[in-house]
Amino acid sequence: MTAKQDAIRAVYVQVGAPEWAAANLDALTDVLRDLSWLPEGPLTLPVPDLRELDDDTRAHFLDVLWRISLDTAAGPRPVRWTMGG
């Protein structure tokens, strides 16, 4: 497993993602936009350890997290992120 897949799986563990969730950024986006298996309300998650990712992959990963925060802000399960958790 790659460092990127490990980071994605770390997020999946936090949200109890379904088993069908693939360890890629497109699937991560889909999972975090859904979260229908969780109760409604804000969800604050620590950003996983991204130190093992190269700069471009880290930037792409963080962009996904930022976009998810924006996309879910007005929905029933807004996703928020904390650093250094």
C-alpha cells in the first residue's frame, strides 16, 4: 500500500466508510460528500499524517479536503478538518 492509500484509509477509518470505498482521491471525494451512514451534524476530523507524500500528492490531497469542506458546508453533515491531530 502506498502512503497516499494509507492516508485515505486513515480518513475512511475515522468516518466508518463502506467497504466498497477505493483508496484513491476520487473515491475519497465521493465518500466524504455522502456520509449518509452517519448521523446528521458537523464532523470534525484530524488531517491524516501526510509527511510521507510527495509535494504534489500532498497538495492534491489537501485540495480534496478543502473542496469537501466547501461542498458539505451547507449540508446535513458538514466536514471540517483539524491539523496536527
